[in-house]
Amino acid sequence: MIDTANINQKFRCPSCGNIQFFSGSPGQQIFVVCSSCGAKGKITFPSTTADESTMIHVSHLKKVFGDLVAVDDLSFSVKRGEIFGFLGPNGAGKTTTIRMLCCLISKTSGSATIGGYEIGNKEDSIKIRKMIGLVPDNVGLSENLSAYDNLDFYGRIYDLTDAQRKENIQRFLEMLGLWEKRNVLVRTFSKGMKQKLAVARALIHNPEVLFLDEPTANLDPESAKTVRDFILELKKQKKTIFLNTHNLDEAQRICDRIGILNTTLRAIGTPQELEQSVSGKKTVIVLEQMNNVILNTVKKLPLKNLIQEGNQLTYDVIDPDKENSPVVETIVKNGGHIQSMNVVGSTLEDTYLKLVRK
Amino acid sequence: MRLSKAWIIALRDFKIFRRQRYVWYSLIIFPVIISILFPTVIQLVAVRTGGLPAARITMLLDAFSMFFVIGAAFVPLSIATYTIVGEKVEKSLEPLLATPLTDGEILLGKTISAFIPTLVAMSIGGIIFQVGMDVVTFPMLNYYYFPNWTIAVILLILMPAAIIMSVEFSVIVSSRVNDVRSAMSFGIVMFLPFMGIYLASELGLITLDIITLLLIAGVIFVIDVILFFVSTTMFKREEILTKWK
């Protein structure tokens, strides 16, 4: 949602702590003077504003490690109750983004809010950490504690009462099929069991937002399905879920919207929108026999992304009825016999590969 | 900084230590050795020589008491390094850092979890040592040498200060290494200054009277404060997640 009206932005004086509000247009940067002590500061108004239905709002977020730009100019919003997936290759900045949003590492520039609280602000960071749950890419469980003790420890940190802790631990362990193993040391658990326990740990305090970093990586298909089904179950409970993955199939199955990231955000939309946005459709023609004469003649036609694999020809089309006729004519004229011809939509994989290779 | 939160971390670590056999060994072996071995040595020497002069006995007892400070410098090493390096190996710091706990609370919790077991083990060792020595030396001295102000200063002031120093140093070292053994190898450095003090007293360069012990304790407390600030500087979530090896 782009808002062009003026917006208010809080300014906390770095010298005296005095709080003032200034008005400006989205994306504008202004220099301000503290009315209390006269200290100077700078405010950048977010380029977009979040409405009430927005849980995560990110605006021009950037993170630099030394000479390495890990994440650059990231802007997007995630609505309450939405499953948002971040797709990207290794090193694309997915984990860095989650860490910034979970207030684990600082941002270099830009802004982001979770539930209206601003990352980078010390007081807001504590509030953000109270309302989120994180499953990092390494599950990070205490291997020498039982499943129950792992969850109990986190319940205590979040100030849950004895009754709340017992109830939540039992509920989540039962939901994930781990209740019978509650007193077993985690070091004896399989990867799938650990992953499920890490999800339970992230949920122990009933957070509004759940960050999952590669939750099904290295899991067997059955365990991966259990975790995916559980994520979909959480959606029914109106949890906002931010999911990092490089599993396209998983993203397509469970995410309401997907962002494709490779340092910068390359595209964002529903899986269907992304499938259609970049590649359009393809025609796949299978011949009985391919020969050089047919191939060379077809290559002279103005076809986009023509690929020959054995007896199969594939190319991009926008209007199949118009564009396929000359191809068929050319093949037949040169003695070719067409076994089959299909027009197929592009896949999320096509879109993803195209965007991350840009 | 909320002590209750730090205590939750310490309680969790105690639960983990209960199942770590080598943590038990590292805590128990040294206090047991000095609390049993030294009285036995005195007894054997007395039997062989037909009794030791009182002045020699009291000098030996004070010198042996210093071993509780030397021990305090390296007994907590394994437990302190495990609390940090163990979490690094298990990669369990990241979810912990994503909770509302502050860096200071986590660090304090880690410090408590290494400090208390060491203090308890060394204090029990100290009591056994005093009782054993009194039993062995009473026939030669005709009075119970322990407890006295020297051992009180050593066990109640100098030893806790040395444990804190060792724990803080371990936290700093732990941030730079990947395994408990490497951290402990560096941590052994802690033992050297106290061994130096012991040797200086044995060579007659210093006298370990109460004033000297209090002065040493004062210096250690200053070092504790410096190390605490250094460790808090290093124990910041961004550093831990991006720079810790």
C-alpha cells in the first residue's frame, strides 16, 4: 500500500531522550532540532506506511557487513494472519533479513516495524522480541535437556505461569506427536523431531508472529509434511508467519505471498502472480524425429528462448495461436512429423531462476 | 537487568551440568585432592620426622590454603567455557537471543551458572581441608589452627574474586574459540598469577598475612571489574551471531 499523504514520525533525542513528532512525506529525509536541548538529528520518513492489517512493514532496509552488502533496499509488507515466504539462493540475505526483523542484528539503513514497533529502537526491540517466535536455520535446542525441559525453560523466560507452561507444553507436544517423548533427552531425537520441537519452542508463549528459517531443510518427506501441515494449522489460528525457504514447492504450497530475494527483492506476489509475471507461457513440440534441416529452419524463426532437447522443442509464447502456426508449417514443410504439441504455463521455478540470475 | 531472568538461565545450565560427567569431575577432583592430600602429607611428614616445629606447620598450612585460590582460578574453567562454547556448538544462543532477555541478563546467568557450583565445591573442599588439618596438626600444635582470619579471607574474599576473574576470562576466551578444550587451554593462563604469588611466598619474597591477602583481593576485584566490562562488550547479540567463530 503506497500512501502519499503526510505522515508523522517519532524522533527520540539521542542526547536528552526527549520525544517529538515531525510530519513529512513518505521517503522524505529531514534534519531536526530537539526542542528540549537543541541537539540535532535526522529523520527518514518511511516510503510506505502500514495500515492496521499490516503486521510487518519494511522500508528500504539495508544491511552491510564490511564490504559485503547482504541486503539492499528491501521494502515490503506482510499482513496479519498471512504466510509470507522469502525465496532465494544461499547467501541471498534471507537469514540476515530475519535476524534484522527479530532484532538480533542491527540494520545499516532503512526502517522496519513489527506490529507497529520499530526495529533498532532499544525499547521497541524488547517488545518485538516478546511478540515473535523464531525457529532459526539451526534448531538450537539444548541437547542435554529433555524436550519438556527445553520448552519449560523458554516458558519461564516469557513469564508464563506454571499452569500456562504445563498447558502449552502439553498442547504443542501433543500436536506435534512428541508428548510421549517429553522426558527423553533431545540429543537422542531425529532431525525431524528436533525441528518439530524447535517450532513448539517458538510457539510456547503464543507469539503473534512466527519467523521460520528453512524449517524443512534436511527433513525426510514425512517430517517435512508434518511441519508444513502444522504451519498451515497455525495460519488458521491467525498467526502471521514469515518463512525463509529455497524449497519452491514448499513455498508454492503454503505461502499466501512470496518474495524472491537475491540481496535485493526481485519480485513479490502470490505464487500464481509470480508464475505469470515473468515467463508467460511455453509451447512444447515433440517430433517423431528431429533433424538438422528442421532445427536450422526453426531457429531462423523469431522465437524467444528456443530450446532443443532430443526430439523436443520448447519456446516462449505470448499469443500461442498466432505464434505456433508458422512453427508447425515450417516443421511440416521440412518433412517433420509432430507427435504432440502443448502450450504450458511457466512454473514458479522458471520465474525464480530467471529473477535470481538477473 | 533482572536477576530473576539471569537465575532462570543459571537453573537451566545447572540441569545440563547434572548430566555432564566431566563437569562433575572438574568440580570435584581438585577440592578433593587438596582437602585430603595435604592433611595426609602433613601426617606422613610428621610421622617420618617425629613431629614438625609449630612455626613450620603454621607456615605450611597458610601456604596450602593458597591452593584454594589457585584452584579457584582453574576449577571453573571447564564449566564456564562449557556454558558459552557448549551453546555455540549446539547453536542454541540464537533462539535465546531472540527472547526478550537482555545481553546483560544472559551474561549474568552464564556467570552465575559457572560461579555457584565452583564456589560450593571449593567451599566444601575448604571445610574438609580445615577439619582434616586440625585433626592432623592438633597433636603437634595443641590447638586448632583452623578456622582463622587468614583462611576466612582466602575462602570468603579471595577465592570468590578469583572464581569471578576466571569465569569472566573464560567468557572472553570462549567468544574466540570453537571448542571447550581450546577455551580451557587459554584459560589455564589464569592459574599463572596465583601460582606466582604462591611461589613468591614460598621463596620468602612476600608474606601471606591478612593485609597482603586483602591487597591481592583488591587487585583481583579491580581486574574482575575490567574483565566484566570487556566481556559485556564482547557479549553483544550482533557480535555473537556475526563475529563469533
